[in-house]
Amino acid sequence: MALVTTKEMFKKAYEGGYAIGAFNYDDNDIMHGIVEGAARVDSPVMIAVSEGALKYMQMEFVVHAAKAAAEKWDIPIALHLDHGKDMATLKACVDRGFTSVMIDASAYEFEKNIELTKELVSYAHDRGVVVESELGAIAGIEDEVVVEDKYGAFTHPDEAAEFVARTGIDSLAIAIGTAHGAYKFKPGQKPQLRFDILDEIQGLIPGFPLVLHGASSVPQDRLATFNEYGGQLQQAIGIPPEMLREAAKKAVCKINVGTDIRVCYFGEIRKAMALNPTKFDGRTFLQPARNAVADMVAERITNVFGSNGKK
């Protein structure tokens, strides 16, 4: 099977009340684990790289490895550029084999965001590639949020509807309370997503696929392994899985996961290295880590996103 766009994935997800997992990776061993986990439960999947990860792995290796994965596993796989801010890089990804790209111009004023997004949409659509964009502030707990009205720094529903209409994008990442990184909330702070805002946006643009970024749950068993073997993420807090499942039943068709993958993968590497101090064969450390990623991806897909059996 060739790499696919998210058009059909998202249509089925919206109608079926589930979400597609978009799992970030920093090397192709992690990607192998992600796709293996998705294939195990017959789920479509998005494999996502940031601009930094793309620079580290290099374009040719990313694209060819993703194509090899699509040929090996009989599930729909989309190759996605996450948080692209450089227009030249975004267009290069379109040209070189990515099937989905996300432009992140959310730091600009509304009109400039529209202008840049429209430029990419025109370029990508002419070449059969879909485009995601972002509206609102998806931040970390350190950032100050100035609340000027009931939406604060979150995505304003009216602006979301206007943005979609004027840009022609295929999906929109919205800010309703998720956050990037492992420390999404302060200790003692109750995680909360603004489902009221999500419902308002869905009401204004029914049928349109929405996206949640910064949606790792930081599973406590994976966190415990990471910390037991020398890690220092003792107070990492993520988004409760039940909140993600509720979002997936609504208009959220794509949920991004990055931190969970890293904590899982490197926790198992830390463990394997501690338990095998005389070993220096990379497979001793990497195989358990890859297996753990596959296990976690299959679990997230089945118990949280609900896309299992939907290939």
C-alpha cells in the first residue's frame, strides 16, 4: 500500500466518532514501533516528524522509510510534517513525498496566518497533499494566559469558522486546554479541556475535522519505568485518557502524541541499559524500546482513540 492523505481517514473518523493517532518520532526505529503497533490492531495511523526531527533524520531517509512501512504493513499510513514554520521546508515536504503538512503560523496576527496558510494550501492542493493549520495558543504551564473574554487564549469559534472558509485547509488544530511537553499542568491542578469551545466550533463548521495537539496522557506506568532507571520527570502530568476519548467522539479526528512516545521509548532504553551493563549490542537496548512503543500505540488506539479495526 502507498502512503495516503488524511482525507478518507478523517471522513471515516468524523462519521464513526473516533480519532486517528498522529505519533511523533525522532528516528526510524521509533517509527517502526509506531506502525507495528497500529498494524497489530488494524488501525490507520499518522506518523509525524517536526522540522527539527526532519533535519536530524534527513528528508530522504524519512520519506523512503515511511514508504517502506506503507509497503510492509497493510494499513493506511499518512506521513505528516508537524508544526512547519519554514515555507521552503513545507513546500519541499510536499514535493518529496509527504502526504500531509501542517503550517504553524499561529504566532502571527490572524490576517497574516491566513495569508501564509492560503499560500501553502494552494501549493499543496495542486500536488495532492493535504494541509493542517493552527489557531489559538497551545502552550505550556509556564506561559501566562491573559483572559480578555471567556475564550482567553483559546481558539475563538467565529475565527475558526472564518479561518477555515478563507484558507481552504483540510483540518484545523484548536486550543481548548491541551499543552505541549510532559508538564502540561502544575501539581494539584485539575486537567481540564474546554469542551464548550469545542462544541461551539463544531456547531459552526459541522463535518470539518479538528485536531488536538499536546495531547499525551503521560501514562504513569511508563513514567515510573523512566524514573526508576534514572529519569527525572517525577511530576509530569498529561491529559486524562477519558477526556481524549470524549473529544474523539466529537469533531476531533486527529490527536497528536509525542511526549508519551519519548517517555516510553527512552524509559525502556534506560531499563535495558541498567539491566545489561556488559552488553554493547544496540539491539539489546533498542528492541525492548521498540516493542514498548508498539504496545503503547496499540493500547492508545484501542482504549482512547477508538480507531482499532478501522483500516
